[in-house]
Amino acid sequence: MKKQRVIGMFDSGVGGLTVMKEILEQLLDVRIVYFGDTARVPYGNRTREELIRFGEEIVSFLIGQGAEVIVVACNTSSATALPILRDRFDIPMIGMVEPGARMAVEKSIAGRIGVIATETTVRSKAYSSAVSRSLAKGILPEDAELRRAWQQGEQDISVVKAQGCPLFVPLIEAGLSNSAEARGIAKTYLTPLKEAGVDVLILGCTHYPFLEPALREILGEDVSIVDPALAVVKELKVVLEQMDTQEKEGSSGQAGNSENTGTIKLVAPPSALVLGKGYWLTRYFVSGDPDLFRQVGNTLLQVPIDLVEQVTLGD
């Protein structure tokens, strides 16, 4: 029987649930421990040093809960803290930025990529750099005409506009993603992207898929919307396959990181009895109000979130 892996995930709040949903729909042999840092949300105005410290605290907690792989289901942390976290922890980690950039390159038909994200992610220019790295690694558009034009130096493929959207996360965390207020703010934020003529829009925050109906209404059908969660699942499959292969071979060596950023050592999880009473598929932990997380999460996902435990990390 195939081993059921334990995936640790974290985000500043409920946004990472969009990634969790994709993982559970596509991967049957996993269980997820989710941490929402709701006492310190939003992350978009935090310093790099704060985000690294938060990440260290959360990853340590998730490993203690048996996580064998960490999904940093937060674009802000992925853009700023993830490289440091990879250096400090011997466990596979997958972020949001590289997978999202690759998918945007593949889906573009005009080479004009747009990003909406937190202000910290926009300032980091992480997506612009990731698009360039994707092209350098041979990731090319599926559209044959754009692929030919880029290869012949006739057409650039790049992020032409990155828009900070600081009000989105507080609205979604308050359960207002379908409100008239959210739609009005979305229209304001998306206007510069429409003026820039983007043909692909990266949702550079895991909260933003909850706004996709409003974004689609404003942008129209000609603009492709990229949810990096779909690409994250693809990378996660590769990492899990590597882990399975390594264990079958009985190797005590090291597994490959999905983005080739160093080596990692596998971390053995505790038993299910240690993790909880009996069988479980998902476990939820938050640093803030567990009732609010459960209420908003149930509304957004439309699936039952029963037990949410509150834990205090750091100072």
C-alpha cells in the first residue's frame, strides 16, 4: 500500500486554502497540516526580516506535526523568505512564485504578463525575475507564433505591469470577497493592467482566487488568469515521486529539491496516533481567532472545517 504523505502548508490566513483544495482534489495519498498566521495577517506590509522569522517559527511547528514537505502557500513569503528557509531547514519546500511564472509564460499569447500581488511581493520584483529564469530554462509559450517570435528576438515576454492590491486580503479575510465593495476596489486595481494590455494575469497572492469571478468580469475572456496553485500541485507530485523512489531504493541519501536550490534530507513523520485521534485528512492551526478562520473558511471553500486549533508561536 502506498504511503500517505503529510504535507505542511502555511499562509498568512485563509488564502492558502485555495492551494490546499487543489492538492486534495488531485492527490489522493496525502494528508495536510495547515497553519494560518491569522494573528499577524496581512503579510503584505511586513519586512523581510519579520517574514523570515515568521517562516522559521511556522516551518518548525509544521515539522513537529509530522510534515514531510512544506508548501509555502503565500506569495509574499515565497518571494522574500523562502530562499532563507530552504537554507535553514532540511526538508523539501515548494513556493508559489516559480510555478506561477512558468505557467504564465506557457499561457501567454502576446508576451505581456501582468501580476496582482501584495505590495511586498510587487516591490521584490520576484515574478519579473522568475519569468526571466523560466525562459532561460527553456520554458516557452504554448502559442506557436509567440514562441517563434521570441526565439527570433522579434517579441519580448515579460511582466509589463505589477499592481499592488493592499485591500484585497483584509476584504477576503473578513469574508467580503463577493461584496460590491470588493468589486469596486478590483475595478480600480485592474484598470492599469488593462491599460498596459496584459494578456495573462498572475494571481500573485493565494487569497486572490476567491476574487476570480469579479476579476474575470472586469478583464473579459481575452485575458488568461493564472492561479499558481495548479502549477504547485504539479511540482508537489514530482517531489513526492522522488521521495517514494528514494524510499523504495532504501537510500539514506538526499532527495532533489523541485527547484534545484540545494539538497534536502527526508524527515520521518510521527505516527497518526501522535498527530491526532484516529484517522484524519486535514488539520488546521491558527495563531489568531479559530472561530473566525472556521467561519470564513467554510464560507469561501463551501466545505466543512470542523476543528481549528489555536497555537502561539514566537514571542
